[in-house]
Amino acid sequence: MSRPDLNAAIAARDLAVLWHPCTQMKDHEQLPMVPIRRGEGVWLEDFDGRRYLDAISSWWVNLFGHANPRINAAVREQLEQLEHVILAGFTHGPALELAERLVALAPPGLGRVFYADNGSSAVEVALKMSFHYWRNCGRPRKTKFVTLANSYHGETLGALAVGDVALYKETYAPLLMEVLTAPSPDCHACEPGESWEAHSRRVFADMEALLAARADEVCAVIVEPLVQCAGAMRMYHPVYLSLLRDACDRHGVHLIADEIAVGFGRTGTLFACEQAGVTPDFLCLSKGLTGGYLPLSAVVTRESVYQAFYDDYATLRAFLHSHSYTGNALACRAALATLDIFAQDRVIEANAALARAMAEAAAPLADHPHVGEVRQTGMILAIEMVADRAKRTPYPWQERRGLRVYRHALARGALLRPLGNVVYFMPPYVITPEQIRWLAGVAAEGIDLATRD
């Protein structure tokens, strides 16, 4: 069987048995499935030998390229020692060392690590911990959470409830707890001539008012620091986080920082919270934690939170939450290898140069007649297609303009997966400036085609 035939055969087998995530499967009657045989660096390769530049880090997880030799070696070595052991009553080297290193790297004041399996699970842990903390502290009326409009925190029921992207949430609304929603500081909504900082300060007044009125019943505020990723890569100024930290302290409310997508260098610092100089009460981490290799998440919290659960068994104050693969040894070892690369290769400094290359490569698109904005925070760059540039009128979602960009990019050898009308780059950190310039050219071609009526 020739390789092209093998591509088609694998796609046919797949469509007979698999149900893919975040996909209307009927689309694949017209949109070919892409079988991947191997990966190397920024490239994915199908069975025909055709390569695709992974411009979105395979859903924002891959930091240092596919089949990274250093992470490969670490996982291979761990595989010969211990693959997994129950983390209740037992421990092991990789879980312990990773926790120590996360505490050392996290914003000051965070000293306890609780592992889970994925990003949504980490959010569930943080929500339950916050609620349970207040209960253990004799504040049972504190049962609600505050979220931002247009936020996204995952798709398990608790995480979905504290999100605000209708596409994911609306169908399941009858199953979800009620939350309080404050306006997003999204700077796409700035007034003409208004700076990002001024806009974020102005919008914060609504959050301040909400907390002042409802703090006695609020457990925590949960935010995605600096970038609302699944919410069309909308961005805001760090001053909002500073104001929020101060308000949470004054009103006696926890702050949960969901850095699942924006952590580990994506925004220009190791953690986005660093840019505001704040420490959240709960820091949720996943995705890039293992370099994109294996599912793992962590919630890093304060010693004071830990102590609120520390008591004799008979008091029933323990945090009885678990996942079968909590602290998986292989995943922890991949995470340790990922942190080694950060430490040894001065990644944050190198990313600053790559971010400048992204800005320069995408700059011409700011003048495109159907681009309303080109925005960037660190290694995340977004290009928003609009029907009317002067009014920033969006295209109707039913027209699926982003899908046209996706199909064009695949034909040219790039994996771009727009969020609605927003084309974005969130590549592995091993991408080169030359590859960035090529990618920007492919995106420009796709946007031209997608906005041509």
C-alpha cells in the first residue's frame, strides 16, 4: 500500500470508530482527517511524508518541539524505574522533586502542591479547596465564585460553570452552579485613544463593586491572567491583576490564577502573574508543564490553606479529592526535564527575541482591510478578522471564515486552527524567526482568501 493510500486508509478507520474532541464530526465528510506518523521539532509528518508546522503547539501544550531528545531520554529512563504508584500513602522521587521545584519557581508565598490529571481537573481542585477552606474556617455562607465575562477554565462541570464562553457552556447550563460574572478587562473593547492600562483600570470598577456587595458569600475570583485564550485570545493589562489582588485581600476573597494555558513562558515571563507582581492563593498549572508529553496538572497553594485541612481524621476536615493517576511518575519526570530546559537554555530571554520576530512578521496585517486588530502578549499573537474594519464589525460565526484559513494553511503545510474569526500563533519555543516569517505569510494568504467575498 502506498503512503497516500495509507493516509486515506487510516482516516477511514478513524472515522469508523473515533469521536474527536471539539469537532462536528459531519465536517469530515468534506474535510479530510490528517493522520500523523511522527513529529520532530515544530513539524508534524503524515504517512505521505507531508509536513505541517505546528503553529498552535498542539492545543498549546508543546513547548520544546515534538520528540524532544532531552525529554525523550528522561521519560525513557524513568520508564525503566517506575511508571506509576498510588500517591495516597506512597511517594516517589519525580513527584517530590517536581513539587519542590514548582514551589521554588512559583510566586512567593505558595508552598504546597496538589497534583491532578489535566487542566480542568486542576480548576476543579482549586474551586473545591477554596469552598472547603471557608467551610473549615467557619464561613459556610461563602459558596459562590466570581468569574470574568468571556473566560474559559475547562469543560468538566465545575470548570465549565466558572467559564463564560457560550459555545461551550450554554447547552449544559441546567447542570451548572450559578456564578457571579464581572465584565472582562479585554482591551479589544478600549475606547478610541484609551490605553490598555487605562481601560483595565476603568473596567475594574465593576469588579470592585461586585466584591464590595457580595464578598460575604464569595469563595474566590478566578481569572486567566493577561490572556483569555479560548475566548478568542483577548488580552488585558497586568494592572488589572494588581487591583484584583488588592481587592481580594480587602474583601477576604481568594484569588485563583488559571495559568494552565498562559504559564511556562507563554506571556513573556515564566508565570503571567509575575508581570503584575502578585501571588494568587491558588495557581493552576498544566499544558506546558510536561512540555506537551503527558497529562499532568498541579495546584500550588499557600501553607495557610493547607493548615485549614490539617487535623485529626475524626474531624472530617481532610481534602478527600483524588485522581487515579495523581502524580504519575512518567509525567512528573517529563515535567522535570521541561524545567531543566528552562533552567539550562535561558528560554525566557530567547523567547523575547522570538516574540519580537512574531510582532515584526505580523505587523503588515494590521493594515489589512479585514483585520480589526493584531494583538500580542509574549509568545501569543492574535489576528482578528472583521467584516467592517472601521466599525470592527465581526463576521457572522455561521460563515466560518476561520475554517477557510485552516484549510488553506493545511494545504500550505501549516497547522493553524483559528478560534472563530481569530487567527493566532502560539508555536513551540523551538521555532525559528525564518519559520515565523513563513507562517505569517501563510496566515496572510489565508486571511486574504477567507475575507474575499
